[in-house]
Amino acid sequence: MSMAITAETMQIIQRLEPRRDVGSALHRVLENETRRRLAACELTDRMFQRKYGMTLAEFEATGIVEKHGYSLQVESDHQDWDQAVDGITTLHDVLRRIQKQQ
């Protein structure tokens, strides 16, 4: 696949990865951004595990949302937690695909 990269984007890439060609620089930037997002999702997962003293699977299996009367805070935590855990799975897959291209 071929695509055009603007001169400004090229300058940014060269600033971020000055010792690499454009292709490997983009590859490196994608890998770093994926790792950053993965770390954020893992941090969110750990935060909720500490808060509730269980994993997301346990949280869902024990009906914590229902036990707390479907409170806005618990519902919101559940949604954020679920999104983080899903993100971990997705981003691990993305990272494997990026690393496979090296």
C-alpha cells in the first residue's frame, strides 16, 4: 500500500526518530504509542482490581453492580474497567502484529 506523507509529518517523524528511515520510524512510533496505550489500560485494570479487591471477571460474576443498586459510580467503574480490559486484549494483539512486521 502506498500513501503520501506531508512534509510537516515527515519533519515530525524525523524529530522523533532522527536515526531511522521513514518506514522504520513510523513503525517505531506505532509500537511506542501502542505500548503507551497498553500501559494506560493496564494501570486502569490494576486500579479497579485494588478498589474492588477482585478481577473484572469476578466483579461481573458476583453481581457487584446490582449489589450496589446500580449506582452511577459503580456502573461507570464497570464500563471503564471493561473498556480497559478489552483494550489490553486488543492492544496485545496489535503489538504482536507490529512486532511481527519487523
